[in-house]
Amino acid sequence: MKRFAFVVTALMAISANALAIDRTVAVMNFRNYGGNDTRSLSRMIPEAISGALSEIRGLRVLERNQLGTILDEIALEQSGAVDTGGVIRAGRLTRADILVLGSVSGNDANALCTVKAVRVDNGAILYAKTIRYPRG
């Protein structure tokens, strides 16, 4: 499972280089659809993505601990859907240009992670990737 988290993080970091033109990014909590089996992944992957993105020049990453209050207000990840109004509101509250959203499902043997980078100003999806583990 750690390998799976690494793959997700690496793909997001590689893709983020295309987004890194003096922008601010907020990595939101990931929705956990897998119960206890994927609970740790739903926390580990956003943290790893945040760390990887913070190493990219020209990209400002908001501290995830500071997003707690905003997450409580919005509950964007609770809806399971990315709607334009919710993304714009979340972005305005965080003062981010891009929100990274995602979900994790499955179990220890077969996990699925979906990651999206969404523009705050219009809700457009800049990056989307679904990764399966094990890759088969």
C-alpha cells in the first residue's frame, strides 16, 4: 500500500509541473469509500501530494493543518461530487488557485485512487487520474 501511495504522489507531482506558474494550491482531504482498509491511504496520499507539490518551484502549497476550519465549513469531500459552486467557494475561502481533490476505495489487495486538480475560478478540471493497485 505504501508503494501505491508513492505512485499516486509521483504522478501528481510530475503533472503539477505544468500547473506551476505562480499559483497557490490547496490539497483537500480525500474521500474514503473503502472503510477501514483504505482509511490510512485517504490521509496519507493527500499529505504526500502536499509535500511533493511544495517542492515544485513557482507553486505555493497551503498548509493542510490550516485547512481544517475551511473543510469543516464546506464538507466538499463529503458530497462525493465536484460541483463548480463548491470548488469556487472552497477556493475563495482558502485563497487558492487550484484545489486538489480525490477519493480512495477498495481494500488492502485492490485499491483505487482518483485525483483531480480543479481550477477555482471556473471549476475546470486541469488534471485527473485514476490509479489502481495492484496494477494488473
